[in-house]
Amino acid sequence: MSFFEELKRRNVFRVGIAYLVASWLLLQITDILVPILGLTETASKFVFLLLAIGLIPSLIFSWVFELTSEGLKKEVDIPGDPAISGHTAKKLDKITIGLLIAVVGMIMLDRFVFEPPASMEQVDPVPVGTAKVGPEPIDDGTKSLAVLPFVNLSDDQQNEYFSDGISEELINILVRIKGLRVPSRTSSFTFKGSDKKVSDIGRELQVDHVLEGSVRKAGDRIRVTAQLIDVRTDTHLWSEIYTRELDDIFAVQEEIAQAIVDALRVTLTGTDQQKLGVHSTNNVEAYNKYLLGRHLWNQRTPQSILAAIEPLREAVAIDPEFDQGWAALADAYLMIPEYELGSIQDNIPLAKEATEKALAINPDSARALTASGYHKALYEYDWAAANAAFERAIALEPDYATAHQWYGEILAPQGRVNDAIRQLELAVEADPLSAIARMVLGHTFMYAQRFEEAKKHLLAASELRPNTGTILGNLAFLAMYSGQYENARVYANEFALLFNLDAGMQMALIDAMEDPALIPEAVEILEKHWPLGVYNKPLRLALLGEYELAMDALEAGFEAGDSFAIQMNKIFVYDPLRENPRFQALLKKMNLLP
């Protein structure tokens, strides 16, 4: 008798199969109980390791012992009777079938009973915006949906970027569908960790429906729970649990989007249907790096923007055809000079390269077109191309708030102030709880000398994001322009405390504006300590009436490289310089002369 036949006679194969099925059952039970009991993912790994180690001893045991009607006996102590091995085989088959039934039962229980809903995850609430700073209710017959940040149920809190990324990508998929209004990421993520009722959140976001869920990622496995809620009735329209391999994440996103469309009875055109299945990459590793990079970029701190570069570069290195990854990398490089984290010379060529690669792969990428329009305006002064890029981006994604915001920012220097304000209002409509969009709208009103409207939006931005340097700085300038010097001092002092700066320099400017006798002292301080740039030294010198010194600073700043150089054409404080040939020469270099 061959060795293979002997293994078969001694039921070694049957024992192995029964062991594997039993192990599968135990792993299913462990997978369910770990989150319920609050255990770490280490517990699951420990159980798997024990089961893997136990396979070999179980096979050896089945070779040495035989299960008889009188119990276990050593193989050497019983004759090689086929009836005995057949009796054992039947028992093992029954055990295996029973275990398989139990596995199916556990899967069903896991699917319909044990999965913890997203709302069970308790997170300390964070301050959120209130309804009074939101837009007027939108009632144009369009169906509306907000995607709340999915809760991270993974043991590793560093997977937060993955659950956030799933939520953001669902927004990006759904926002492409005509007839469906979806607030941008910033507004939805305002409620991250909030304990507010879904119905209240829906009302603040001015939507009829809310999608919430959770993500648990363990190794190469994910479990995504999603549920769609009708805000008006506070009822669930649809819910589903997806337990898949990580490679299936794209299919899960598409299935959720399709289920939402079906539940809301949104009629899709053929083009819309195709958009649901469009993914910029099918490489999970590249996608994972991209989610981490976008997560860091969205935090919009100097440290996080710099940190975003590396994972985004890794994403496009893994998949060079990943147009969304290239567009995100362009956004990161564009922000570096604005946040004074690096030079224009070192970063803007890289932004341009990333944008061009994204558009070469996908000419209809709204994200890449937005980055291209911003770059062409701020650094190439190609206004026709910039405007065309923004118009195309907005046509492709009408609810993309960043496209509206950045377009508004470049329209005002072109002298199209009303158009700029309209684009910024659209940005606020698309992202009603975005402090940045509110601040830029208030800032634009301020330099259009519409101070009351500016105050309304800057205060709303401050309420949405308290203790933000750029907002406090704008409020300080608004108070100065309005002659409210005490208020200006309050905001300037808050700004200094926030960044641990000496408030004396800013106070010297305010004092000099209130008392012209103090102008020489303030000018001396400005000349020694303030940096160049349209919004820095030259603006303050112009406020004090020192126009020649302001002109000197504008020219020096332009030559050094100033990301905000084009904005000098919209700031009313520079109006006395407008006919100065030197000022005109700068405008000519930026193609901003009529």
C-alpha cells in the first residue's frame, strides 16, 4: 500500500479538512467577539497563530490514533480493519458537515446581528458650526445628501485616514451625479465625532438625506457598514454591511453609490452610470497612499501639508497613471509657497509637472483643471487659460467647492469683483460649513469696501473655526479700515497670543493709524521687522501713507517671489499707487493692465 493510500485509510485527510473548517469557525467567532468585547486586533492574530500551529499536531494525532466504537486507540494496537476506518470516516464526515453548517450560521449572525452600527462608536464631541452661519435652505427640487465621516472601528487609530478617505471618495463619486446635491468634505467633516442627532446635522447642512457608516480595517480585510437616513422622518431607507478583502474596496464604493441612487430614485443618464464605476486607480497600495496624503492635506496645517507630499509621491510612483493622485500632489505643491513652507522656485515647477501629468492621463479631471487654473493665474499670468480651466472644472463638477473658491480668488484681481463674489458664494453653498470659504468671501467683500458684508462672513468664519490666524488677521484689518481701533487691538492681540508673537509691532501700526504723530516710529518698526509680500510690509506702509516705501517693498517682494502678487490689483489701499509707473509696470508683468 502506498503512503498516500495509507494517509487516506487512516483518515488523515478528513481530519485535516475537519480541522480547517473548525479553525474557520473559530476565526469567525473571534472576528465577531473582538470588537464587541473591546479586545485588540492582537487577540485575533493570537488565535490564528495558535490554530496554525495546531494543524501539524492534529495530523500527527490522526496518523497515530484511530477512533473506534470503544474510543481512541493507537493504530498499532488494532488490526487494519477497513470497517473501523470506514466507521471513523463517517463520523468525521458528519462532524465536518456540522461545522460547515455552524460556519454558515455564524456568517449570517455576523451579517445581521453582531455588526456594531456606526452610531455605537463614542467619540468626544468637537465644536461644530451652527445653523445660523449656514446658507439659506436650498429648495430647487434637487435631491440632497450629506456623507458624514465614517467612524474608524479599527484597533489601530492610525487607520483614521482610511475611514476618512472612504467618506471623501464617496463624496467625490456622488458629487458627479446630476440631480444630486452633495455638500463638500469640509462641511460634512465638521460633524466628525459630533454627538448631534442625524436629523439636526441634516438640517444644518440643508440636506434631505444623510449617509453614515463605519470602517474596520484589519490587515487585508475590511468591513464597511453604511446606512442611508431620511432626515425628515429620521428613518433608515437602506443599510448594508460589506465584509471584503481590501482589493474589493473600489467595488464596495461603487455598490454603496449605486444603492444610494436606487434608494433616492435618482434617474441616471448613461454618462452618470459610467461615472459610478470610474476609478483613477485599481491599485490598492497606491490608493491607500493617496488616502493618507489627502487626509494630511485636508488638515491644512504647515506640518500636515509638508507631510502629505511623501505618500502622494509614493502613490503616483506605484501607479504612474493615477490622475487623481497627480492632481492631489499638485495641490500640495501649490500650497507650500502660500504657507511659507518653501520657495516658489522649488515647488511651483513640481506643481505644474504634476498637473500636466494628471491632465495628460485624464483631460476631464476637474481636480487637475482646478489646480491648472490656479497655477496659470498665480504664476504664469495666463488669464484666458486660467479662466477656461476653471469654467471647465466647474462644468464637470458643479459642487466642487475648491474650484469655485480658487476661481473667485483669481477673478477679483482681474477686476471682475462681482463675478468673484458670486463664485465664492457658490463655494459657500457647496461647502456651507467651510470656514476657509467663508473667510475668503469676507476678505473679498472687505477689499471691495463692502465692510458690513465682510464683517458678517468673517465673524461666521470665526465661529466655525475659532482661533484661526488668518481669520483673526482679517478681522483686525477690517476693524482698522472701519476706524474701530480698540476692536483691531483685541484681534491683533489674540493673533499674537495664538502664535506666541510680540503684539507690539501690530499695535504700533494701529496706534499710528489712530495718531499720525506716531507714524515715523511705526515705519521704522515695519522697515526693520516686517516681511515682504502684498499682504505684509507694503500694505502696512500704504496704510500709513508711505507710498514710495510701499512701492519699494512691492517691487522687492515681486522679485523675491510672492504667491499673492496678483492680489495687489484688488486691494483698495493701493489705489493711490495705481497711476504710479512702477505700479503699472508690475501690473504689466502680470498681464493685469486693461
